[in-house]
Amino acid sequence: MENDNRSKSKDTPHLSLSQYVKLDMSQNYCIVSCSKHRLPDLVNVVDSMVNEGWMITSGLTSDDGLMFQSMSKFSGTLDNSSSITNEV
């Protein structure tokens, strides 16, 4: 049996937002995952994160009954855009 070197880093927090949705998150990047049978839960979490300034970085993908969505947050970009609207 081979060792799995793809084990999760201890520096990457794992959060559960509901019974079915899981986040593997760093400061500017995260992967949201959920069972394919609970897509409304995934949609609600992704929608909430978009409202908090996260951006969807790629298309939805699936593997072994799970759905995955990657998201990024660029705090510098968001800060600059809000200052631009304040100046207008």
C-alpha cells in the first residue's frame, strides 16, 4: 500500500457551514464541496460567499458523488473598487 502524499495541510482550515457543505480555506482561496444530492445547500453557501466579496474562480466540477466549487477573494482589489465608487 502506498502512502497518500496529498493529505491536507495543517495550515488549511476546514470549516463545515452545514451538515452537507465543507470549506477548505486559506486567506484568498477556498474550495467549497458538497454532496451532489444537496446542491441547494451548495448554492446557498456560494451565494453567501459572493455577497461577502468572494468570487467564483472556475466552473463547477464533481468527483465520487461530491461537487466542488473554487472561489477567490482579492481584498486589495475589492478595497480599490470601493474607493473608486466613493470618489465618483
